[in-house]
Amino acid sequence: MQGWRARLGGKMRHLRMAAMAGISFIALTGAAFAQDYQQAPMLEEMVASGGLPEIAERLGAEPRVMEPIDEIGQYGGTFQGGMVGGNDRNLLLKFTGYEPLLAWDRDWTGEVIPNVATGYSASEDSTAFTFTLREGMKWSDGSPFTADDIAFFIEDVLPEAKLFPTKPGWLVVDGELPSIEVISPTEFTISWSQPNGLFILNVAGVFGTQLTMLNKAYCSQFMPKYNDEAEANAAAAGVADWAEHMLNMCGVEIENIQRWRNPERPVIEAFRLTEPYVAGATRVAFERNPYYWKVDPEGNQLPYIDRASFSVNADPQTLVLATLAGDIHFESRHTNSPANLPLYVEGQEQGNFYISPREKLVGNQYNVSINLTHPDAAKREIFGNKDFRAALSLALDRPTMIDLLFFGNGVPQQVAPREGTPFYHEQLATQFTQYDVEQANAMLDEIGLDGRGGDGFRTMPDGSPLVLTLAAVNALGGHGDTAELVTQYWQAVGIDARLSSMDRTRFYEEKTNNTHDAVIWGATSGGIDVYIDPRDYFPFSTESNFAINWGKYYINAGGEEPPQYVKDQWALYDDIKATADPEQQAELFQQILDITAEQFYNIGISTATPSYAVVSNDLGNVSRDTPVGWIYPDPGPENPEQWYIKQ
């Protein structure tokens, strides 16, 4: 980890860093076999019929050379995957949507490597970053991918309140959005007046794909600035205004489901959409992008796979059955729970698959968040009392939960960075993790919850009922099972805790409206990603479930002003962004965690359980040890474009 920090720090301080070393290799290798490029048979037919340009023209002058995990693959076949419900959009993002300017290496050692950009340079004060794009790279419709596409997002889309009412925090420095200077079609500089020392980390993370997502030539047609008929076209499409029309047609933001609903939208990804993810869809389908800009070392254009098809399943169990039947090539998202592992172990031979262990690099298996900004004043006062949250934590029998839910995998821990990383904080990780019903009851009595109603549950200090509803997404089976046990333990200390199982859409509606009492969700960053997505450690965004209104305030999206200790954390985080010194960044983050530990925002259950993927024996070049995360959006960084179906 120390080596990673040193390498990254060096990259951020020098005008040409280690990642740039790959430029010569890529350019020279591309030139060496430019005349020998190979393409899929389905594309050969299109070229022969005049429907496509020759492959060298489609690839451009500097395709990225992608080393396969095991071997040169075979062309052809349809990848079969599975989704759950009508809002499983991020499965698609992780499979085919990870194409940032710079990317994580496959093992997530912290190396930032060239991808869409062949390299970058940074000013000494981390205020300006210059990127070089691949010459001749194209969108899936054959139009050039240039610096103007990046500028379109930064200058036209990002500042527009109708498109981005909430600005991405990683692109805002001291309230300032970035500026961009287009130097040439393949070179541009992004800058701020103040340092942004975390910018390159964010560029390589999942959020960095935002910069490369929008094709100006296509998406600008929906904006009045570029098209006088934009409003009229929106009305003809039956939507409220040009902004809604553009959102529907371009998606605009990386997590918008609309990006998977328009097959006409040009992409730079390995696969282009053919059957959209609309309401009621039973399948979402893709086909290879004929202009994809990556090749293997022998000059074969990627992807190897012709098509990808994802069944839309009503629930996780349906997907489990499809996987056991051998109908799924790869599954690592909804059905890889400890409870399902015995089924998969027993069904490997009949289902023609194997189990690939994977490591979760998160801060906890589950994060239980009590709403500290609750709109009900009486509940807010109780929920905001640290002793109330500590008592609820002490009421949980974590060793038993780990045995029942996780088959003994994991140790009791709060939501905290992982041990062994530079960010580990012992107090935060270990406090209030012991099972102590007597102490929990005593603490609840002491804060004024000593009254009981006729049902035996504790009442508010004024004698009215105290009901604590814990929301869980029903499509995420492990969430509901864990939440059910949590509510039972809370009931045992007199809290009228109730589980509310709901679909993801309603779950997010309640969060957005700040009407939730408490939610359960998977914890996020636990290692090098704590800088990029610290949502669990202070009110950072609308995903900081324990204080969404404070998170909104931080990103200038309304909300409400928080206490001073939260402002202190924000100031420390701003200091982290203001330096490129990794040692100083780590020290500042420890100060943030000191406050997190003192305030005790979230209740954790266990260190992350070992994860796994179920992989068909017919699918080649799949990593056996890819990390699992969100900032590292697995399996994207292991490059599914080099997976192949064994013929």
C-alpha cells in the first residue's frame, strides 16, 4: 500500500508519469501490425458488403493493446447474463460502461493506466491536468471521438441545472466547476483555480466514466443552444421540455437508467445497445461495437464476443435457478450470497460452471444507518443521540449473526476502513461491537426511553409510541435477511423495530425525500477508495444515508446546514483535495475518521464476507481473483471485452 501511495504521488507531481511509459509501446505495437489487424467474421461480412469501412480506419492510429488474462480468444457467441428487477442499471454499467480516460489496473494495486487517454500530465500544484486522446478513435456510429466531446460535457452539460441539479462532488473545488481548454482534437486541459489533488483517482474510478459518456454531435441536438427546434422536438416526443428529452435520449449521468434505453445513442464501449432496458422488458441485449478501439497483442479487434443478452428476472431466486441450470455465463452481483454458496458447490458439474473467489474491498458487509436529519423533530432528537445508536449497536449479537447469515465468515466490526490499509482506525472499527443487552437497556433508559406502552415496547419521553422502521431492498436478498435479524435484536431491548421490504425505486424515493427512519445498505469504501467515495465516514453526498440532508447541503443541492463537527470534516476533506502529497492526505483522512469515531454515524455488522462469482466453463479469460467494489466497478476493470465463449 505504501508503494502504491508513493507511485501515485509521483504520478501526480510529474509532468509525465509512469502511465505515459505505455504510449510508446501502444503506438509502436499498433504500427507494427496495423496491416495485419483481424476482425470478427460478422464484421468481415459488413465490410465486404460496403456497410463498414476497413478495420484499420475504424480502429484509428493508436488502438489500445489489451493483454488477455489467459490466452488469445475466439470470435463469436452470445454472452448470457442476468439482471434483477427494472432498475438494475449498474450491472450494465459494470459490464460494459467502464471506459474512463484513465483506468485502474486489473488487480487494483493503485496503478492508474492509459485507457481512452494515452496519458496525462499534471501541474505541480494539481490545478491543471492535460490529457492526450487516441488519434483516430471513434464512437460506435463512426464519428470521431475528440476533445470537443469532453468539452461539451464540461462546458454545456455539467453547468446546466436542468441536467445536473446536483453537481458531482469530485468535479467541484471550493464551489468552482472545472474549466477546459481544447488544445487540439486529441489534447485538452481541465483546470480549477484551486488544487484538486484527488482528480486523477476519480478519473480512474467509476465516476470518471462521466467525462467520456456523451457524444456532442448526437446529444447537442437536444439543447436549444445548438438546435432552435429542441423545444418543439421535445413537445413532439411528448415530454415536458428539452432537458427531459435530452435525459431520455442521452442519459447524461452515469447512473441514469435512460442511458440503457436508447439504442441510437453513440458509445465508445465494447458493446452497443440493441434491445433497451425499458419498463416491462424481459431482456436487455447488446451487439459488438464495430468501431471499438482495442485489440489483443495479435491485432485482433475486441471484443471477442459478438453479442450480450441479459435476462430481466423478477427476483434473485429466479436468477439462481437460471445459473444452476447453466443458462448464465457469469454472475457476481445478486445471487453470490453465503446462503447460496452450498447450492452452487453442489450444482457445479450439472450446471457446467465453477466458483471463482473474489475479495470485497469494502468497509463492512452491511451498513445500518439511522436518519440523523429526520423531519420528525421528536424522532430526530432521539436518533441524533449518540447513546441511542450505541445502544442499538450493543443490542446486536454479531457472532451469532455472522454464523447464521455469513456461515462464520467475518468478524464483528463497525463501518470502517479495512485493517491493513493506511486508513484503518481502530476505535471506529471496534467500538460498541460487543453484545451487551444489559448495557443497551441501561443506555436506552438513561436517555429517557424508559417508559413502556401496553405492547411492551419503549415509548417516546412524552409517552407516544416510538416506531423505528428499517428499510431494505427486496431484490437484494442478503439485505432483507440481515435487516430481519437486526429488527429482532432491537425488539429484544424494547424498540418497536419493523422491517419494511421494498423495491429499489421506492427505497430511493424515501431516501431522496428524507422520510426514512433507517436503512440497510452495503458499506462502500474500505481501502484506497475512501478518498473517492467517503459517503460512510461523513455527510458527503445523497448516498450518505445517515444524514442525506447534510450531504445535500455539502454538494449545494439544498438540504440543511449541519453541526460544526460535520463542517470540520468537510474542511479536512477540502484540505485533502488541496494537496497531492499522499502522506499528508492520509494524515488528514485520519483526522476525519477521528470525528467519525466520536460521532458514531453508522452501525456495522461484520467485516466483509468473501465474495465469489459463478462462471461458466464455456467462458474464457475470466480473472480468478478480481476485487469487488464500486469505485472499482467489477468486472469492468478486468476487461470483459477480452472474455470469450469457447466454441
